[in-house]
Amino acid sequence: LRPTQLLGFLALYICALNSKEMAVTLPVMVLIYEFLKSPRWTSWKAFVYWGWHSAAPPLIAGLLTAIYIFGKTRGSSALIKLEPYRPRYSWHQFTSANAKFVGELLFAPHAVTPTILLILWILVFIYAFLRRDRTLQLMAFWIVIVPLPIAFLLPVRGGGSLYLLLFGWVMIFAKVAFDLVSLISRSSIFVGHLSPRVLRVAATILLGSTLAFFTQRENQRYAVAWLKVGAKTSHVIQALQLLNRHPAAGSSVLLLPERIPFQNQWNVFFIASLVWNDRSLRIWLKGAHKLTPQQVANMHYIISLSEFQARIVRSPEIPEYH
């Protein structure tokens, strides 16, 4: 890359990091891409030339990533201090989370086991390297590396966090489908009097229509549940807004959830953080944070919160806890 292109790449990468933590895997993927497309090095001089002209941009981005990760894990407001963002590093967690990711992409969350996932990964790598297709090879690494930022978190993430992973699997599926259609088009048994071009067009339309119908049906099936979650979130937001009280800056707040309709109890914490929009507040959630009686006694605000109602139990104006 020319200096201006390198600066543009780094600027866009910083914007990506500021948007979503999933971007931390980009330098690794770019480095793998450069490695896969590089010719064989005939000498150390050729290797150094490749490193300077091709590997330098992802390595510089990797340095920015290291600084970013240090800030995210060691800073005063580091997310890693919160239970939902504290990684659990283990092979079981890694394979189980990835199996759930793939299952969710197939609209069958429990259909893919860690063993099935490992078999899929092995088959993809074998197919990609036997096929000698750089795009397939890159996507083989993609589906393993891209989910790393969320693979060790509990509860296991899903939904919008899987769009990047979906891209990798879709590219692999498209390559496999193309190869199958091409193979069939060259077989006189299946083709008959049809030209290979007509067969490829017909197969593409049929496959695209089948996928569109299947996706639409599954989206409608899941949409009702997601709409209910959205309505419940709206109710909790309204309950906090109707409280008509914003905790004083720098104060500590303990939330007491009552019959909250979320599988993930941390939703309450994040909703309150977004509604009050004050980073100086220290918000705690009963049942999620481990608090001592002394810490509870020192709270400035204690707020009981249900789906439809928020009630101040204690505040500087209401000192009695009842």
C-alpha cells in the first residue's frame, strides 16, 4: 500500500474498532490473506520484501489492536470487569459457543454439536486446500478466527454478532454450490439436451428461491419472539423514564429486578445505563454483582425495577431502606 492508502486503511480500522469489538480479528485475516496470495519466497530478500510491502499494514493494525485490547481490559471502565464480558478460556467453551453460532445460522440452535462442528471445519479446510482456491482457504480460516472475540463469553452471544461469521459460511456454501452445479452441467446423465449454461441458470434460480423461501419462513417464525422482546424492552425503558429521577452524577445505584422478562438479566443493567447516559454513575445489579452488606449500605440509590414500574427504595432524599 502507498502511504496514503495505509493511512486510510488504519483510519477505517480505528473506526471499525470504535464501532464493534469484533473488528479486532481484521489484522489477522488481512495477514492470512496476504500470506495465501503471496508467491513462494526464493530467498530471504524476497521474504523481507513481502514483509515490508504486504505484511506491514496488518502488522501495524495488529499493534493498534494490542493497544486497544490493553485499554479495554486494563482501563478504569474496562468492560472485562463486568461478568458478561469476562472471558472463560477453555476448549469446551470455544467449541460449544461456535457450535451454537452455526446452529443459530441454520435456525436450529441445538442441532450442531461440538463434534459435528469440528468435522465441518476439517471438511472445509480439506476441500479448500484440495480445491486450491484462495477465497475458500481464506474463508476456512475466517469461520474459525472471526468469532474469537465472542467465543469465550457467557451467556453465548448471537443475533447481530454473527453477521461476519454468516458471511464466511455463505461464501463457502456459494463455492460448494457452484462446484456441484458445474459438475452436474458436465454430466450427460443429468443434462440431457440442456446446455450447461441453461442448467447453471436454472440451478441458480432454484437454489436461490429455495433459500429465500426457507429464510423467510424461519424469520417469520422467530419474528414474533423478537417483537415480544422489543416490547418488553420498551416497557422497562418507559418505567425508568416515568421514575422522573436521574441519579446524581458520581453516585452509586443498586437495581433490584423484580420479575424481569429477560433471559439475560444483564439487559436491565444495559437499559438503565443507556437511559441515564451518565458514565460517572456506578450501577450495580442485584443477582449479577456480588455485593457485601456494607456495599449495599453505602449505595446512594436503590431502585426496584419490574417490566412496568420503577420505584425508588432509597435515595439521598429517602434515606430509609424499606
